[in-house]
Amino acid sequence: MWDNVIRYGSYAYAFRELANIVTGSRTIRAQQEARDRNINLLVGLSVGTAMGLTAGILVAPRPGRETREKLASRTSEIVENLKEKGAEAKKKYTEGE
């Protein structure tokens, strides 16, 4: 009787391990596919951004110096706005605790 219990127990253990391996390989494969999709998305966004910036600069109606000055001032406005929003969010978060 104990021989049967040991034998069937070892089969159950072997099948459980096999199931874990198969399920784990699907999980690993899914993670790799998700990682590949994310990498492709980032590459696509980077290339698209670079092409858009290049086209925008080439077609810009202003001279280069004016364009750079406008970009610098707009960038500083955005940075200041983000700093203000961050400070507001931090204040709201610390008050909520």
C-alpha cells in the first residue's frame, strides 16, 4: 500500500512541477513580449519626436535665434509651472496625512 502512495505521490509531484514549468514559461514569454512592445513603443516615440522636431525647425517661419529664444522661454515657463504644480501637490499630500 505504501508503495502505491509513494509512487502516486511522486507522479503528482512530477506533474505539479511540469505544470509549474509550463506555466512559468508562458509567464516569462508574456513578460518578454511586453518588454519588447515597450521597447518598440519607446523607439517609435523617440524617432517620431526627433522627426517632428526636425521638421518643425526646418519649416519654422522665424530665424534660428528667435526660435531658440522662444524655445528657451517656453521651456522655462513649463519648468516653472511644473515646479508650482509639484509644490501644490506636495502641500496637498502633506496636509492630507
